[in-house]
Amino acid sequence: MLEKYPQLAFSISAATRSPRGNEVNGKDYYFMKVDEFQQKIQKGEFVEWEMVYEGKYYGTLKKSWTGSGRITGVPYWTLM
């Protein structure tokens, strides 16, 4: 999709779970502890977030949308 639409950029989700296999922090997900994730919720640092499983949070950080993160195009994310 990125090759067809170069104005798009992949949005990296934040997650409180541990990395799986070869997943890399900051590339595949922003991995963080539950308390750090909850602090970011309280500070309003997420565009969206959800507790998908008990104690397992996932979300999209605002920095992924504002350009202060690694994204320089229009962000998109995949739904699982």
C-alpha cells in the first residue's frame, strides 16, 4: 500500500504486551509497561486506545499523527 500511495505512512501502535519473535520496539510497536501506558492515557497522549484483554492495552499515540514522531505522511493503521 505504501508503494502505491507514497503520501501514506505506517502508524506504529503502542502495546503493553511483550514483544513476540523478532518484533522491535519503535518499529513494530511501542512496547511499554501498563503504568506508563495508563499515564499516557491520563495525559491525553493517545488518538485512540483500548484494553483488548485484561491488562493488555493497545493504542495509537498522537505523536504518530502530529509529525513529532517518525511519520511524515498521512498515517494509517491496520485493524486486526
